[in-house]
Amino acid sequence: MTHNNIIIVRLSLVLIALFLTVSAVQATDYVTYITVRYYDQPIPGGSGVIDNPYSTGIFPGDTVFIGESNLNIYETLNKTRTIAWYAPGSRVGTDTPGKVITIAPIEIYHFYFDSARFADYTGPWYSYNATGGLAELAFYVEKPSLKINSYRGDGTTSIDGKKVIADDPVMLKIESTFAPLFLRGENDQEENTFYNLLAKRSDGGDYYRTEFFNITGTEIGKYRNILNVTYGYTYYDDGTIDDESLDFVYRRPVPNYDDIGIEVYAITPDEAKLKSMIVVPNPNDGNFTNVNLQAIKVNRSDFWVNNATPVWSAGRIVDNDKVLGHKILTGEYQFYAEINVNGMEDNLGEITGQTVSNTVKVTVDRETVKITSDKATVIRNNGFSVRVDGTPRALYAVWFTGVSGYNYKEVPAFIKDQEDVTPMSYLQAERTEYKPSHTNIADDLPEGVTEEGDFTGNYAVVAKLAADGSINIGIMTNENTKDTSFTIRAQRIKYLDEPLSPEEYYELDMQLYDTVKVKVEKGAVTVSASGDGSYYLGEEVTLSGTNTDSDDVYLFITGPNLPVAGGKLDAPKTNPTSKDNTRVTVKTDDTWEYKWDTSGSILDAGTYTIYATSDFALKSGINKTLSDVKYDTVSVVIKKPFVTATTSSSTVAKGDKLYIRGTAEGQPTQGVAVWILGKNYWNGEKTNLMESSMVTETVNDDGSFEYELGSADTKDLASGQYFVVVQHPMYNGVFDVKSQKNEDAKTIQVITNPKGAEDVNGVAFIVAGNGKLQGSDAAEALITAINSANVDDTYTKLTFLVEEPWIRVNSVGDHYIGDLFKITGTTNLAVGDTLIVEVTSSSFQPTQKTQSGEFSGVSSTVKVNEGSTYNEWALDVDASTFKTDEYIVNVEAIEADVTTTTTFNILAGTPAAAPAAGSTSVPASSPTGTPATASAPAATTAPGFGALIALIGLGAAGALAFVIGKHIR
């Protein structure tokens, strides 16, 4: 036999003996001889030999991870070589798979779960036979996920990126998806294992896995993790093999995976890479416990390294042979984890979050304590806070030191009921020493701290630092806090992690302490008044300002014949007390505002000073004075209110509007009353008498008002004189003279109600109903009532005339074709009223169907303007398109019921002298009706012809004017 047809491989003596033992039995059990060969093909995804092989035999239902290689998946295939993945929601075995992979024979025992084929298809995969409808669960594919975090010894506070104190316990937690991977290894058992080679049937069939039998000839069954064993047999050219070298059993023990798992590393500040850490129970002796960080097999998604106990005493390191012993190395440490089980990292590379975790950074420092304040200077009556930084979860005594010479009300105080802040008792303070000289905390406390109870907790507390090694403690001040610098001290309490009962005392570390100073300063008060400082009685004055010294502002007033010490703002002749003084609460932004209503004030016109103080104080007296508080002043001038009014015209034509305009100083909230009285007329009277009442008009912010007597009102007024009284409510803001209905007598009375009193003083007169006064008498009676010494109201009086409306046209005279001229006139209508002026040819008349129509003229609207004696109006006329004729001028008011007419002639020829340049003008706006000129008639009609017909034409023009006027309205 040559090298090509004979292969001889040595076996151990044990295997040779085994072969000889079982050969006789197997001679009768086997019915088919097979040929075998070595599996010498390269392994997909690897070199054929992988690092960290772990539970490589996969069974149905196992979970595998992308990146694992050299896995034996034979048992999951159900005698097929096709696997399928179904999209979520699909019917497995019925619907078409979303992904199908056909496995080459050489892959079955060395399968690689690569990203290209499986990254987008995670979840269950099935052995698949499309022809037979087979789809049975093979395995689950999952993406690798790896994360690490570090915690304090409580296991709840992450310290990633934070500082820890040397010897603080540190814990590590791995968060990953790899629990199913390591569960596979736990299922491995001791088993009979045979060679795992591809075989070829003697009939030349495809490769398949050799069926294994035990020494009795029965099938052993499905085994995972077949161990590759070196063995020998004889291979002949005729296709037969030696029976004795075919069948043997190798029983191997449970695989040893102790050195395989997730690897965690720690990088020291000196960049040494550590595979284990040490825990030091007592820093004062040399003992320690070593914690291995390698080959970690997680059994849950969040896995605590070292069985949920600390893996490290922060900062502690030790030499190989413990000659130097454990020492503290401060600085930044880094932790990370990686996994290369079944060649995962080799295949995928270093992918953060998959094969390599994130990096956790922890800074180790020796124990220190530091106290800082959020404010170096504090305006009293404001708060501030101090921050203590030190050992996480440790206790510190915090107190005001050096305040023994102050009254306890002059010292800032710790805010009550702060979390992790416990007040000290006086007994604790007295027995807790903070200096080697036996000085205790009680020696620092302010005077009077125990006179009315134990107020020690206001000035000395025990603070427990949070997991991050810090705490903020709130402190408050008030207007009594002394304006000076205060020192706050923080000192480490030894051995304890929880506060003691009030009867027990603390032992402080004499070296671990720190202090901070905070300066408290007096605040300031400001005041200002809205506007220019000059006000009418009845106005609302806004007083405002700032106060950084207290929570309230106190106001009082001084002035002529007011109390020398000061008077109440709302009752100036009364000395204020701390209970009834005007007090304003300061807002959170240190501003304040008070609206002073002067309508009810008893002040006379004059100059006054208003004081704003940080505490109740007056200019003099037995209480606090201005020297004891912060204050500011503002001067105000009080003036007597008044009312003025005018009418828009002294004469109003019926149908025209009349405006009564004026000014009412003092900002009367009820406005002003407008009384208009005439013969059988009162503007407040209604058709239903019992609905009648005095008429008021709102006053604007600038003190102005306007009352309108509309066209509908004036057109029904009788011609004659009317009286107007405009009434101002004055100081008390109410009308002391007003109308009141008397339903029993069916009258409207004018009553006097002095200063808003509830009891009516009396009836002045009847303004409407039976027994009413005549117009002029009613006006005089109204003025008499307002003039009463018991009434503070004031008034102004006016009159106006009502006339029948009229319009006059000045003489027009004759003009020639082409002239530019004006038609003017006067009227008693109001300035701004609109008039319709029409100029029409008297020949404007009906024509026969066989005749052409002829018309020339102009129609336009003009405004009434103010004149020297009467109001005036004017119309510019361009006669260039006119024909010779007699023309009728018709002028009509739009709002009032009045019309007037006149005539003039247009002549042919040339005027004797041209008009002076600029003496006439073309109308600024186009007429509402465009003049039109027809062709000349066959026979000329003399001017003045057909007066009756002209009147008929005028009627038609009037109708046209009416339409134009309605349009303008």
C-alpha cells in the first residue's frame, strides 16, 4: 500500500484496547460498510480552530449570537439542510418565509452566524422543507449587546464619571443579552462521544453525519459538543475499511469552561491593565480579598459581578507577592468588558456595545471636606445656601461659629425640615467637641438660644451627604438679621452613617473640616409715584418701588395740619399703628405696588410727603423711628378737580348733530352727567317715564369726554334756547345730585345725596312728570342743588340755540360758455355737513321719440365750511360744455330737511374781460353726475322759454339729487 491509499494514525493504548473489545459485537450489528475521510476544509468564519470554544453543539430552541462560529447545528436541522426565517406576524409553515438559507454540508458542523446573513433577521429560525411543508423550530438568533456600569456600595448610585473617596466600596454590573449563551454550557453533561467526520456511503451518496452506535449496537442518540479525538483506521482502494478501526466509543467528562466568559478589565491611572481587583475589609491591616474579573458567565440581563457584592475598595492595589502590601493609588480608573466566546470578537471586530462594552470612568480621591456658599453677600430678608462636599453618605456637623456675642434673633437660621438635615439639641452641641482644646459647638451658639425653648437646631445641624458626596443646606434671614459677616463650619462626624438621638453626642474628626464666610447687608427701600407727581383729588395714584430689606412695605403721609409723626394713607388725620397701618407685601422680585384712591380722601389741595419704610415706623414716637429702618419718600401735589365744556356750535339747525366736548380732571370713574334742559325737554326723559334717568358720559384716560346730541334728536327740538349743565362727581367719586324715579307720584325727581350718604337729604325739584319745573327754572334749580355746601360736586353750564335749517345762494349772475366761476352761499347748518348742489339746464325736458335729447349742467357734493358770520359753501363750475340756456341751481342738505334754488343764464359769445388768473378753480373732485351736451337743435330756443317745462325738469333733477344724496349717505 502507498501513501495515497493507506493512512495509518496511532491511537492511545486505551483506544486500541477498546476497539478490540467491541469488534466482535459490532461484527453482527453492522449491515452497511461506509468510507470515511478527514474533514480538512477551512471553517467558515474562522481558521478551523477558534478561541474560547464554548458549548458549540446547538440543539433545537437554543439561542445563538451573531458572530459565533464553529457551531455544530446538525441536531437543529431535522435531517434537512435548509433553514428559514419568518417575518413577525407570519404563519410559520404556511406563509412564504422572509429569508431562506441553504446550508452546505461542510457548514453543518462548523457553522458561522455572520452579520451578512443574520443581522437583519433576528429571532426564531426554523428547519425548513418547502416540499413537505416542514417548519420546525431550530434556534433563536440574537444580536450581541454588552454594557457595564459602576455603582457605590449601595448598588443604586451610579458613579460613572464621578468622584469616589478612597476605600469606598465599588460594585460593577454587566448588562447584556448573553445569559442564553452561558445557559447552553450549563446543560452540557458527561456523554459518550464518537468521531465527528463527514462520511460517504459506499454507494456514492452525498455526505452526511455518521450514525453512531454504542458497543451493544443501539443508537446512542443526540449528543452536543462532540470532542475531536485523534484515532486511526485503515482505508483500502477497493472501498472497504477495517471493521475494528470503525466502531469505538470515547466517553469524555463534562467540558471545562472555567476560563471562558466575559472579560472585565480595569485601567489604572498609570495605564496598567488589571484582570482582578481587591476588597480591603479593614484598611488598618494587610488582609484583602481578591476579586477575579475574568471568564464571567452571566445568567441574567443585569448581572452583578462578584455576586452583588463590592469588587473593589476604591483606589486599592496590591503587588504580586504582597511584599509591599495594598496601597491607595488615586486618580482616574477606567472599566470596560469584552467578549470573544466562540470567536465572536475575532469575527465581528471590536464593536462598542456588542463585543466591547462602554468605558466607565471613576476618579478616586482621598477624603476631604469643603463648604461653599451660593452667595458671598446676602441682602438681609433673603435666603442663601451652603454646599458641603465630602464622603458620600457620611455625616457632617454644620453650624454657625463665632456668634456667641449676638442675640439669637440676629443670626441667620437653617430652614426647617430639610431632607437629610437633622437639628442638633443643645445637649448634643454642649457635648460635641470640635477642637483638641475641648471647645464644643455650644460655645459658638448665640445668646438666648435656650431662653424660650431649645432653638439650637436653628444654628447647628447634622447633615448626611448624598450618594454623590454633596448636600445643599438652605439658610434664611429676616429684617432683624445683623448686618455683618457670619462663618459656617462643616466638620466630619466619625464612624456613623445615621444621626444619633438628641441625648447622644458626636465624635468629630479634628482634621476634616472647612469654613465659609457670608456677609449679610441691609437692604434698601425705594418709592415713586406714577405720572408727574401732580394729581387731582379723585384720581388713582400708583405708588411703587422696591424693598430688599423686608417682606413688607409700610406707608404713611405727612403734610399741612396732619399728625407730625405721620398719618394713615387712607385716613391722613389718624396716627397709624402697626396693626392698621397701610402695609404692602413685597413680591418675589423685590418690587411692590399700591394703588392709592384719592376719591375718598379728606385732603385739601396742597403738597404732601409719602413715606415707605421697611418696618412699621413713624417720624417720631415711642415705636421705631426712621433711624431704625430703611425708608424712602416721595412728594405729591394734590389739586382740586374741575370740569370744562363747550358746544360744537352755539346754534344748531334742526336735524344737525351737536357735540358737547370738554375735560373732567380727577379721573371720575362714574364719568360726568350731562343735563340738557329746554321748554318741555330734558335729555334724560323717555317715552316710558319710569325708564327716564340722568345721562352720563364716560371720561377718557386723558380726562376728555364727548357727548353727542344726534340728528334724530335735534330735528324734533323746537326752535329756541336750551340750557346745558355738565356735572362732575368730585372727591367722593359719586354724584351727590342725581335723578330718582318716584313710581307712586309718576315723576322723576332730582335729589341731593350729600357725599354719597345712604339717607337722601331731600328732593331738589321735579324734572319730569306732574309738577315739573320749566326748562330755565329746572336748570337754575339744578345749579342751586349742586352749589349746596353739603354737596362736593362741581359743574359747568352752557347754552345753545336751535333754529330752523336754511341755505342761501349768493347771486350768480350771467356767464358765457367756457367760463370758470363759483356758485357760493351761506347756511346755518353745521360745519362739515354735506350739501348736494345741482346745476341743470331749464331745457332739460321730455322729448319726442324722433327728437335727440339735450342736457348740460353739473351735479356735485360740497362741505359746509366755517365762515365769518354764517357758515359757507361753494361749488366750482366749468361752463366749457354748457350750451346757451337758463340754468337752475338747486342746493339740498343731506341730513337736514332744507332745499333752496336760484337761476342764472349762460350766454353765447366772448366775455368782455377774461377772469384773473387763479381767481377760479376746477373742482378738486369729479362731479357725481358727468355733464353731457347733445348736438345743437335745428332752431334755437330763446333763453327763458318754457318756464313750466323747466319746473318739470327741475323736479326730475331733484329726483336725481335725492338718489345721489342717498348714495352719499
